[in-house]
Amino acid sequence: MTASDMGPDLWEGFDQIEPEQITGPAWDEPVPLKARPALPAFPVDALPDWLAAMVRGVAEETQTPADLAGCLALAAVATAAGGRVKVCVRGHWREPVNIYTAVALDPGNRKSAVFDLMVRPLLAAEKALIELSGPVRAEAETTQRLAKAAADKAAAKAANAEPEQRDLLHADAVSLAQAADAMTVPAVPQLVADDVTPENVGTLLDEQGGRISCLSAEGELFDIIAGRYTGKPNMGMFLKGHAGDMIRVNRQGRPAQHVDAPAVTIGLAVQPEVLDALNRIDGADGRGLLARFLYSKPVSLVGRRNLTPDVLDEQVAATYAKHIGGLTLALADWTDPALLQLTPEADAVLLAFQRVTESRLGPDGSLAPVVKWASKRDGAVARIAGLLHLAAHPADGWHKPIEAATMAAATELGDYFTAHAMDVFTVMSADPAHDAGLNVLATLVSNRPEQFTKRELFRMLRRADFPAIGDLDPALNLLEEHGWVRQLPPPPRTGRGGRPPSPRYETHPRLTRAA
């Protein structure tokens, strides 16, 4: 039993012990250690049918939480539509449909298998775009090469011309050189990047019409943002890539990069420790990077997986590939984004959600501890509504308004991500001894020893949580401060030397005698 198995009702039943049941030296009333509430599961039913079927099928075959496939499903649709679609919320408020997601799962959870199934159709669409653009790129390369050759020939002719003809030929040479320099060859299409630096992101955005997606089963992107290659954090490209703020980069020796409305999509699966340590990246919280992510911390199925699961239905996978690929190809050549309008009913649903958010942002509100993240909550719901709408109408969604039912489904996902974000930020700011104390307390609740030695307790616990016996000290000190255990006086030494006995503790009667 670990802290993750404990709900807020861990203490239920402890208050049923009558005072006369407690023997020995008097115990004071113990101070509860508040366990974090259980997090909601990913609301798969909020997705359109074909997308929900894929999420369920992938989760079943890989025996992984549906949260991972669900978040990747949203990221996949965002990759297909990012930079090509915006949601018109109200007035001048417009939200692009690119999103940042981060799912926390320990190693051994088959994250790579889930990524392969969910991302493969995007790579197939990328390959199709490369093949379709081949003739265009070949023609552009040939035209540019001929133009440069003509400009060079004209320059040589002007250089050798008679004085009375030189000015005219020089002007012709300059005109041809300018025309050749103005010609561009389209870059090879790319939808998805993995191990990419912020500088590479800027280059890719410039080459790919203002959009790129970073999808990875590892959390290396956070290491790169933290400064793996530069020694200092570099997150500006990702801040602007989420908000759609203009990017203008001018570096000596490199072509200028101008992107009017960048759209970066991120879909990551990381180890829980990576999320817990994100606030250590200098500036990540203050500059708003952490507030841009939609977080998910599902419960791992390792240890209780079905070893003979149902295989993903081929028709379900084919439908997913068809819709993701079709949406990608349909929007690939758009230069001006499609604008999705809200029906009056959808606007009313979102406005009600906004009122709830606003009422909880005050100093005493439930969202006050995550005010930076929560301030972007309504915009995130609008983006999710756009993604759900496009998934529900993959062939012509840009010609239809977003309905109230779609917005309601988006708010359900918004509540899901809110609960997980609150847990992520709680852990970031928590005292490490608190979670360790919860783990130890959970073990004592499970085993109910009246007394135990430190070494005996160490044997009861997982080595992953407490690698060395000394790691127990902060947890035991916290439990002793809160009155759940107390250390007994050591027995008198015999004078024969040897290792001193392991410290012995007594547990509060509420742990040992509760029903």
C-alpha cells in the first residue's frame, strides 16, 4: 500500500476508538496528514465516436491508462489542424487549436507502443505530403537554378560590354539577379519533430508555414528547454509558439526568420519526477511555460494488467488513420486560418464555464494556488472545443459552427485537466517529507504493528520509494511530530560492543486498533 492508494478518507474509522481502549502512556490526538484526492480518469466519452474507439482500443491492447492515448489523440488532431484553424470565441478573442500536453507515467508503461499507434497516421500523412510536393519542389529548384544561371550570364555579358551598352546590360543583370534571389524552393514537408532545440523549432516554423509538432515518448524536450545544449533556459520559442505571437529572428550569418502566427503543438509522456521538478527550470513558472501545459497523471496499470488483452480492431485503426490523414491533407495548403464560430448555445456553455473559473480565482478560491494555469483554463477549453469539432466533422468542420454539445464535452475535459494540474502544482510546492510520510503511514495502516524497528519498517517498503534506510528519517520525524508514532527509549547497552540496535517506535493506537 502506498500514498497513491490512500484517499482523503484514510482516517475514516480511526475516531471510533473509545479513550478507555487506549492503554499505556497517554497519546495526544494525532494531526492528520492530508492525502491528495484521487484524480479523475480521462473522459473518453467526451471524444467523438471514432476517436474514442481508437483511444479505448489502444488502451486495451497496450494495457495502459486511457489518459495517455486520450491526450495523444487531442495532440494528433492539433498536429493536423494547428496553424490552420482558430476558434472565434467572442469579439476579438480568438484561440488557435494547437495545445501542449504532458502525461506522467513511470517506465515500463509501454508509452512507446501507444505513441507508435497514435502517431503513425501523422507520419503517413507527412510522407504523402512529401510525395505530393515532389514535383512542385523539383520545378522550383529547376526554375531557381535557371534563373541564377541567366543572372550570371547577364552579369558576365555586362562586364564585357562596350561602354555605351554597359549601363543597360548592368541594369538587366541586376534585375535578373534580384528575381533569382526572390525565388524560393519549398522545404520538404514535416509535421512532427522529436529531439529538437528551440533554434530548430524556429527554423522549422519558418520552413513549414508556421507550424510544427513535438511528439515524444520521453521528456527530453524539458531538458532542452532547461538548457541542455546552451547552459541556460531557452523557452521563448515555445512561449510564442503556444500563444501565436509573432516571431522575428535576425542572427548574423543566418537568414532572417519571420513567422507571423506560429503554432507549436507538444505531446509528451514523461516520468512523474520530471513533472515534479519542472518548477526548478529557471523562469518556467514566472514566464508562464508551466501554465501552458495540459497535465495528466494517470494511475499505472503495471502489476494488474490483462496479459491476454483484446487486439486493436483493424477497422477502428483504419478509420482513425483515414480521418487524421484526411484532416491533415485537407488543411495542409491553407495560408489563412479557418475561423470556427460558436453557436449562441455553445457560447452560453463556455460563458457559464468562465463564470465558474472567475469565481474560483480569488485569494480564497479553489483555483488560487494555480492562478497562472487557471487563467488560461478558459482558452484551453475553447481550443479543445475546436479540436473536438474538427474530429466530429473531419471532412468539412471549417464550414460549420461549434455546437453546444461539443463545448460541453470540452468543459468536461477542462475539468479533468484542472484536477490533474492542481495535483501537479501541489507536488511541485510540497515538502518531500510529506509524501514520504504518507507512504510510511499507509504501510503502517496496512500492517498495523503496535511496535516496529526502523529496519523492520524499511523491509516493508518499496526500494523505489526508499532506496536507503536513512531515507526514512524525514518521514519518521514528520510522523512523530504529527503524533502518529513515537520513538521508544533504547534498551541499555550490554557493553559487549557491536552494532547498536535499530531504533524502535510505537504506533498510535488508532493505527493498530481501528476497525
